[in-house]
Amino acid sequence: MNKAQSGIDELGLLLEDKPFDLRAFFNKYILRYWWLYALGLLLGGAGAWLYLRYAIPQYQVKCTLLIKDPATSGEVASEQLLLQELGMSGANKNIQNEIPILKSRTLMEETVRRLGLDVTTTAIGRVRNSVQYHRSPVGVERLDSLSKAYRGKVLIQPLDNQRFHLANGDSSTVYAFGAPVNLKNKGSFIFHRNPDVKFLTPLQFSFRELADVAQGFAGKLNIKVVGEWSSVLELSMRDEVAERASDILNTLVDVYNEAAIEDKNRVGRNTLDFINERLVLLTDELETVEKGVEDYKRRNNIATASDESASRLLEEISGVGQQLSELEVQQSISRYLSEFLSANRGQYALIPANLTLDAGGLNEQINAYNEKVLERDRLLRTAGKENPLLRTLEQEILAIESNLLAAVADLQRSQAASASLMRERLGGFRGQASTIPRKERELLEIVRQARIKENLYLYLLEKREETALSLAVAVPNSRLIDNARPTSKPVEPQENLIRLAGLLLGLMLPAGFVAIKELLRDTVHSEEDIRSQTSIPLFGSIGFSKAGKQLVVTQGSRSAIAEMFRLLRTNLQFARSGKGCQTVLITSGISGEGKSFITLNLGMSLALSNYRTLIVGLDLRKPKLHRYLDMQGVSPGISQYLIGETNAADIVHATPLHPNLSFIPSGPIPPNPAELIQTERMQELMDILQQEFDYIILDSPPLGLVSDALLLNRFAHRTLFVVRFNQTKKAFLQYLDTQFQEGRIQQPAIVFNGIKAGRGYGYGYGYGYGYGYGYGYGYGHGQGYYDEQ
């Protein structure tokens, strides 16, 4: 069984058999390791202090932006309100479209370019570096295209207020502030000294790609809608320099507003360019026609009309001509529009607007087309060419474009029909004008042509002024409610949270270590461990002694460990079976668990109670009792008796410790201890000794190593198993319990040896004894065992 499984089984038994003992838990897992928790708290607090000392603070800056609703009429506002109530707000959709525009690379790159953030100045510290923004002691200016294209780092170190060291590869050169610095493969720079800021630490200038810097800041930008139906956006950014984050947000809003105005003005500028082109042509034509009128009058000496009837006829002809002139202006505009659409078909070009066409819905279609084109341009900047929404929008634009071409063609046909009717009517008037003199009739035709050109020219001038005015009064789609302001309080790290986390971590790590250690521990540490592994009763606990003495129970001793042995003696007396001599077998699982120590002191305790007590050294493989009793060389021993060299009376020796305490030494180590124990002489010896003594204590070899203890079990009334603190394996207790359940052990009991004071197991005192015990066995060419010293 592995250590983890043993720990889990023990925990399961504890939870199943007994209610939770808070005091035992506190003693075992907390009080015992108090120093570890104290160390953990100290290290956790120190770690939190170091983190707060050297962590780079992060500041959060915010600003709020109102996105204006393009719908302004009361009717449209009512429709918007109805859509909001139905959860289909057009304004909310517009806000969701503006969020990716604000986070687009195009706007952020322009923001970074305006603020010059592609060059970062960093002060190099001993532990951490800090970005210098607006308060750098040194500024840099790039003089040529090579330096402006350079991407890398330049390190300078202070020398004095006039000079500095510049590290270039493995070499370092001294330069003066304000003087050009030519660096190979890097270009020319000028480093300017800011006298208001002290230059104490090295400075590193990092030159980076504009797109990379913009991408980094765009990733830090967070945008959210304030409220479910609100048209207000909250822009926030976290950065180690609060002033830099504030400048980025404010500049980003400015760039966004300028881009919005630029989108609006694109249509106006296209219209203005279109009108100017037409005006240039019309100016030449108008000058030619007016000069023709003037020349004709001067050549033919014509001043005014000759009579009243002719004047009236001329007025009627002039009125019809005026109408035809206006219609021809409309025809010219529609022709220009048709030519523009045909030339730019499928190119998503903005159509000149602000040109009034007397056609129902055509102007509205032109405005809708331009709005879709502007929306496509914004989406193309933010989402890319492969976005499915972009493709859908392009299909809508092409459909509107086709409808516009068809509508313009229909308008041109309608205008041509109207013009034909007016010309027929004008032809009738001309028939009547045949009575008018030829020169005046020719002049009338020339004037009519001039008037047409003049009306078209005046119309275009009016539209140019209207377009210029719309460009001048264009306003952005948003309004800055609260601008971004730098703050002096960082949002990260949070000092109280870090300190609390450090203290909690200082407690959790030791707790986890203790829990894992207890879970994986496979040795016995407490009486609870014993009870969880076996049903064999616990007769007593013996403390650990640092004195190193083998005999701790003496006449008149009042030590704590002596009292423990008296308690063990009392429990043994209460549990004695019947009258007469009681034989107690003492063994353990492995060597070094203190069975000989228990044998000696238990025997002494019984002797002090006026019991005739005999200690028998039946550990025939590695005897130690004779050394503990200071009776080396005493002979004969039990091995000599078992082979028939002596009788029972000769092997019992009095001890110098007490008159009631006798001792049978092991004698010479035999080659076959197990065979000797099973002889009839062993049974005869036990029968003789039980007639002479009140208690016989048999010191046997460890049960977990050899079988001697099981062979001697048949002579014992009680078998005591010595379990050593932090040495005996829990697996041995399980094995012992199996032997007990199968009836191979007679009246077993456990003695818990070597417990230590202050170990968290509820013992207020403790002594003990520690020593080594080892066996080594092997086979030679013959039979039997040999002892490895």
C-alpha cells in the first residue's frame, strides 16, 4: 500500500468513526507547525512588500463620448422611440458600429503618429525600468530618412550636463547634447537636454514600427456603452503612464471626429470639384455667346425692338425659352450624372450631391448611395476586405447604383419629351415672328442661347456656394462629454489586496505542505493512527528520553517516563488472565523500536511492586539485554539449556538491580534459533519457570523480520507489540491486525514508544529511548543462519 492511499484510508476511518475533533485538529495541523505558519506569514508579507515596491503601477483613465443620433425630425424621433420600445433601436445599432471604428488601427496609428509614441524613452533602473513621458531629461530628434526608418534601441548614459555616453555595440562614445550624432546604419540624431529634469540614470530610446505601437495601445483600449439604451460611450485605457493614456484618449477622440467630418465632406468636395469643372467650361461658352450678342448688335446697329406687337411676341417667346432653358439645365445635370455613373460604375465613388433634380426620389437615392459608400469605407478600414458584412454592403451599393442608372435614363427620356414639346411650341411662336424683321429675329435667337448659358452658370454658382457653406458648417457625429484626465491613484497593484493575498499565501503554502505531508506519511505518529489501523488495544504510551539511559525505572523514581511504565504495569495487571504466573511476550515490527528497552523497564516496574519477575532474553539472533543489565559474560544462557548443556536452575541469574528481578541471558548465538525454540526443552523450561515466578517477560526478535515471535506466542498469556513514534509503518499495524483476526496471536496489546513532548498530539510530557537494532541473515554452503555484526 502506498503512502497516499494509506493517508486517505486513515482519513476516511477518522471521518467515519469519530466526530470532528477541533482541538486535536488544531494541535496536529497548526500548533505542531506554528513556526512554519509564522515563517509563511513573514515570507508572504515580505513578498507582498517586495511586489508592491517593484511592481509597475497601472493607471486607468476614462472619458465619455456622446454619439449623436442622425435622426433629428420629430417624426423620425417618434419612430426611433417606437423601435427602442420594441428592442430594435437604430441609434443603438449606430453606436455598435462606431465602437469598432474607434478601435480601428487607422485611427490609433494616426493618434500614435501625432503624439510621437513610436519613440519610447525608458529610464533603466537597478530593479525595474520606468517609461519617461513628457518629463524625460533627454529628448531625441531624427534628422534624416535613415534615422526615421531605424527600428531598434539606443542607450545613453549621463556624463555631465553637457555630454553623455552613447553605447553602440561593444563601444561607448562621448557626444555633446544638441550636436548631431551620426550612427552607422542608424542615421543621424540630435539629443536635446531638458535642464528642468535631472539626468541620473541611463536612458534607452526604443524606435518601433508605428503599426506595432498602435496595435499595442489598441489592445489596451476598452469601450462600452453606458446604459442599455444610451448613446454614450465610455472609453478607458490602462497604462503605466497616466498622462500618456490621457493624451491617447483625447487625441483619439479628436482623430475620430476629424475622420467623421472628413467622411461627410468627401461628398461635398466631390460636388465642389464637379461644379468647378463645369463652371470653367460654361465661363468660356458664356463669354463666347455674350461676345457674339455684342458683336451682332454693333454690326447691325440694333438698339431695341421696333414696335409693341413685336415686343409682346418676343416676351412670349422669351418665357417659353426660359422654361426650355431651365429644362436644358436639368438635362445637362442629368447628362453629367449619367456620364459620371457610367464612368465610375463598380468603383464605389461618391456621387456629386446638392444638385437639385426635378425627379421624385432621385436625390434621396443619391444620398442613400453616398451614405452606403461612406459606411463601406469605414468598415473597410476596421474590418478588412474579407468581412462578410462588407460584401453584403457592396452588393447593396451595386444594386442602388443600377437603380440610379435606370432612374437617370428614365429622367433623361422624360426631359427629352418635355423639351420636344417646348420646342414645338417655340416653333409656333417663331412662325408668328416671321413678320418681325430678320435682324431682330436673329438677335432673339442669339440672346436665347446666351440666356440658357447664363442661367446654367448662375445655377452652378448658387450650388457651389451652398456646397461650400455645408463644408464650413460640418459638425462631427460625436460630442466629448468628459475628457480624459490623468489620475494619481493606480488601479494596479491594489495594495490592500496584494497584502491580503501575501498573508493568505503565507498561510496556504504551509497548510498545503502540512496537509500533503500528513497525507503521504506512512509511519505512526499518534494513538489515533494506531486506532485507525488496528483493533488491537493500546495498553500504554512511553515517552522519548534524551538522557540515553537504558534503565529509567528505579527505586523511588518519580520521573514522567517512570510513571508511564507504572501505568503500563497497572494496565497489564488489570488485564491479567487467571491466577498464577503471567507470561508476557514483547516484540516489535522491525529493529530499533525499543522492545528490549520496554522489556527491561517493565520488568523493573513489576519487581518494584514485589512481583517475582524474570526477564528472558529470547532474542537469540542479536541479544542486548545483558548489556542493558551490565551482565556481560554471565553464563550459562538459554541457548545452552535448549541444546542440553545445562539445567534450568543454572541459567536463572539474579540481577544487581533488585532482589525480585531475575534474568536468563541468551547465551551463545546458535545457528538455528527457530528450531531450538520449537524443542520440547523449551516447553519444559516454561513449565518450570512458571512455578517459580509471578511474571515472565520474554524479549523476542522483531515479528516483521523473523518468525521467532510467532513460535513463542504459544507460551505467552499476553503479547505486547512495541510501536515506535515516526518509525513503525502503518502497514505493519495492518499486518498485525490481520494476524490477530486470524487467531495467530494470543491476547495482543500495543505499547506506543518514543512519543515526544510538544509534537501536537496531546502529550504534555515525554521521555524515551532510541537505539539501533539490525539483523542480517544469509545462507552458506551448509545449513542455518549467520549473524551479521
